[in-house]
Amino acid sequence: MSKLLESYAAGRWYTAPDEGTPLLSAVDGSEVARISSTGLDLGEMVTYGREVGGPALAALTFHERAAALKALALRLLEGKDEFYALSTATGATKRDSGVDIDGGFGTLLSYASKARRELPDETVYLDGSLEPLGKKGTFLGQHIYTSRRGVAVQINAFNFPVWGFLEKLAPAFIAGVPSIVKPAAQTAYLTELVFRRIIESGLLPEGSVQLLCGSPHGLLDQLGGQDMVSFTGSADTAALLRSHPSVVGTGLHFTAEADSLNASILGADVEPGTEEFDLFVKQLTTEMTVKAGQKCTAIRRALVPSAVMNEVVAAVEARLSRVVVGDPAADGVTMGPLVSLEQRDEVLKSVRGLSKSAQIVVGDPENFEVVGADVASGAFLPPILLRCDDKGATEPHEIEAFGPVSTVIGYDGTAEAIALAARGQGSLVASLVTRDTALARDIVLGLAPFHGRVLVLNRDDAKESTGHGSPLPVLVHGGPGRAGGGEELGGIRGVLHHMQRTAVQATPDIVTAVGNRWVSGSQRCDDGVHPFRKNLAQLRIGDNIVGGPRQVTRADIDHFAEFTGDTFYAHTDPEAAAANPLFGGIVAHGYLVVSLAAGLFVDPAPGPVLANFGVDNLRFLTPVKADDSLTVTLTAKLITPRSSADYGEVRWDAVVVNQDGDPVATYDVLTLVAKGETE
């Protein structure tokens, strides 16, 4: 008997007491492993995640979680050869395995990088600007995101046993929420191997990740309002899970990413023989054959102008004729089998349904060649292209063959192309091949309400394009309607999806304390030491300096205009400036004001402040005229150490006022400050 897959639950590996269910190779039907979760205490898993994994993650900042993910990704990449070797049993070619395995590890790296760049070195994330709630500034509102105190249950599909679980785990981990990973049975042996290496690495906090190999029956009964379920699979199963009492009655957060009838549209401006025509055909055939078409983002409907239907079919047939079906380990094979004989039978059933209104024009499922394997024992199918000339047909817009199958459908006019795409009832992705910018705008805006992602492809972006079927960590992966209505990935959006947004109403001092970011109206500290003389360890939120006043003269304005070349009339032409209702006379350049303000707060001697690397949120509020006097208040607003460097970032709040106390400019100054004293 082959190996019985284990679950990793409550800090230990668990082996079921029974023999389990055989998992067979997609290539030759031989037994690869067995799977069972009999006797596994699912309630203990949930409790362990909440009580051990949750607190362990909560103790880490966003940056610390990101560092752990990065280290894990690099460790997994070092040993990816063993994952590639086992991936062959799923039917994956080397190209398919790269999409799944390298894509999964790349997602970890992407989230680690995003978190370091866009999230604070904190456990709380501030959402949006302050909301003044009173006239005197003593009552404010601030939205914050904090980690939920539950677990994230991730139910994955069979087609991406590595990427599928890592693309869910990454944002949950960054958000500080422990994960329970439930892989699809057919390919769980590859997930278990990668997960085993994750545990062996010791890089993630105990309890932050658990693995359930086998039936999850009863798991949702253990979940409640602080927990969430992320599901990838069929629309029917998603609908069943949505009706579970925990979802309906306890507020369990549920999101689904379901298979959809994605479309690719050939623009009416594209003619046969052009680069765009070739790109459309190449993209279609690629999406039909990568992972043997077993992708939730694959092209199921190819919408082309009716006038070029014949040319499109002929070009697709020519490319598909070069596809070699067989054992992924055999030389020359470019498309492997489907994941199982059962999946092959499901695809054939769907093809029969599609054939009610469309005819097979490429590929004979009853007669095709297989290299290096037995067509009878492996889950093989050839690429199958259908053609539908009946625009009123329902089957192409309702039946999905989850394999190397696509249907070409003709359209006449932009409105009809959009309407046909929308008949898919909501999709993960659509693509459009065109160079016509006006046409692109019309179709993109027409498609957007029905799709989670839209790709516009042409010769200008083809070399850099990641393709129709490639979800990216930084972009949303999901779609409305039939596609599930959920969203995954999307960069920091995916992280915040796992967190609770809360509106905090309080005084400025309390808001500063909660978010660890100084807000206007809260206390400042002037201890007599210039804040630029303090290193990162010495500096505190609220440390400040007041500089000025400094009078602005007409000579200053004239000199700045001559020196910089900025001779805009408001600074140089008294008559024209007087006629401007906003100014009523000569005014100082805004950047002169900022430059003079810097001179009022900068400490010139070498010290902990290493560099100024930017200014954010600059606003000029009141015109500065000759003989006005400027005073600046600079306050330490946010302090962010960099774990990989001997310095950190400090964001300073700068407010410049005139002699009447009216703000003339507000902005944030960004500096790099040493962690220790400089000589």
C-alpha cells in the first residue's frame, strides 16, 4: 500500500487509523498515495488555531510576518526539484509545474514585499484620513484594521495544489490570521509534501498553519463570526457552502472563487495576418493547453467578428496540430493528461452538452495519439475546439468543460460582443485583443460590471503581458455572479479582507495612542533637544520643533523667480497678479515657502538624520505675500524602523503659518534616521 497522507493538526502530524482512499496518477492510473482524515479532531484544530496560532501571529508586526514569509519562500525555492518530480503525477508538464510551484512561491515573495512597502511596522493599519467630528478639534474619527481572532479555513481546488493554497495563505498570514489548509483530494499529495517542508523549516509560528488531508465534514460547524472560509471550486459547491448554518446564522465570513465561462474577444479592428490576430490565436491555444485547460481562468468562449470566423478556426487548428499529448516526463510532450479519469469523463460529458448547439471543428476525443503512455489508463484528451454559429444558443454560456476545450462564437458589433460576454453570468477574467483605444474603452467599460479582471492585449504590451489566465498577487482574483462574488489576492486588499475595520471615535491623544501615529491636536513634546539630534531609539512620536518667524521679502520672491526660472505672472507681474481674484497681488512661490520653512527647522550639523527622501501630501492653503512672516512647526508623526538596515524612516508633520496664524502650507517630510548615534 502506498503512503497514507497525514494532516498537521494542533502542532503534530496525524495519521488516520484506516487505509484511506487511493489517489491515482493522472498519467497511468497507478496509486500515488492514500488519503483519510478519519478520527481527526476538527474542533481541536480550530481551537488550536485560535488560541495558539492567533496570539503568536498577533505578537508580530506586519513587517515581521513579511520577513517570515520571505524566508519561507526562499527556503522552498531551494528544494523545488522534489516538488517538480511529484507534480508529474498530477499530469503537469514542466511548464504547468512552473505555473503552480514557482507561481506559488512567487506569491509569497510578492506579499512579503508588498507588506514591507505598504504596511507599517505595526499590528494595526490606519484606513484613510482622520474625520473631524467636532468644531474644536477635540473629537475625531479614525478607521483602523485589526486582525480577527479566528481562523481562515482555505478550501482549495485540485488544479493548483501549490499555488492554490499559498495564494490564500499569504494574505491571511500577513493579516495575522492563522490558516487551516484543506487541499482537494486528487492532488493533495503534492500539497502535503510542500506543507511538510514548511513545517520542517520552523520559520512560521506554531499554530499559524495547519493542514487537513481528507474530508472536512463537520469543520464549518466549528466556525463562527471571527472565522472565515475561502473556497475555490465549482459554483454548485460554493452555493451549498453559502447555505451552511454557520454562514447564515453566525456571521461566518465566506468568500468563493468559482469556475467561470471566461471570454476572449478579438477586436473588430483586427484583421488576419496582423500581429494582433496572431496574439489572439496564440493566447487562445495557450489557455486551452496549459494545465490541460484545467484552470478557472482559462478561455472557454472565443468571441470573434463573424466575418473572420473561418480564418480564426483555421489558425487555431494549425497551432493545435503542433500540440503533443502524453506523459509529461516524455520528450516532446507539451500537454499532459487531466487530473483523473473521473475528470476526463466530466469534460466529455460537458463536450456532449456543448455539441447540442456547436460542432467540434478541432480534436477528436475518440481518436487521438498519446506519447509515452496508454490512452486507456491515463486521463488523456486532445485539445477540442468547437464552433457555434447559433447566437441564440444557451449551452456555450452555461456549460463549462473544465479541460482543454473552448468554443468559438461569432459576433456583429461592439454591443453584441459585450452582451455575449455578459451571458456568462459573471466571470473571473475577460481579455480583448485590439489596438483601437476608443474600442478598448467601450468594451472594457462594458465588460467591467461582469468581470473581476480585464486584459487588453496588443503588440505594444504583448512582451510584458502575463497573459489572460494568470492571476497576479497584486491584482484582484475573483469575479461577480457565477464566478463566486468573492475576491482574493489584490495585494494589500487581500490582507485587509482578513481583518476587521473599526471606526474609533476619541480625542486626538487617544487616536494617536491607538494608531501609534501623531495626529493634529494631540500633545507635542519639546524637551529642548532638537529632534534632528535624536536617533531612532531616542525619538518619540510627538517630538517637535518650532522655527521662525522669517519674513518673506519682495527681493526673496524676485530672486527665487530669477534663480529657478519660474517667472509665472503671479510672482513677477504686479498688474496681472492684482487682477487674479485668488491672489490680488504678487505672491511667493509655493516652493519658496517650503524651502524657507526647511531653513527654519533643519539642524545643519551631521547627526542621526541621514537624508530627506521625499515630501507627501503637500498643500498650499493661503497665499504668501511680500512682508508676510512664516513660522513652521515640525512634529515626529510616524517612526518605522527597517529591520534589514541600520536606519529607519521618520514621517514628520509640517505646518507653516503666517503672522496671523493662518496655515499657508501643510505637508509630510520623509527622512531616514540612524538607529544609533552617528559620529
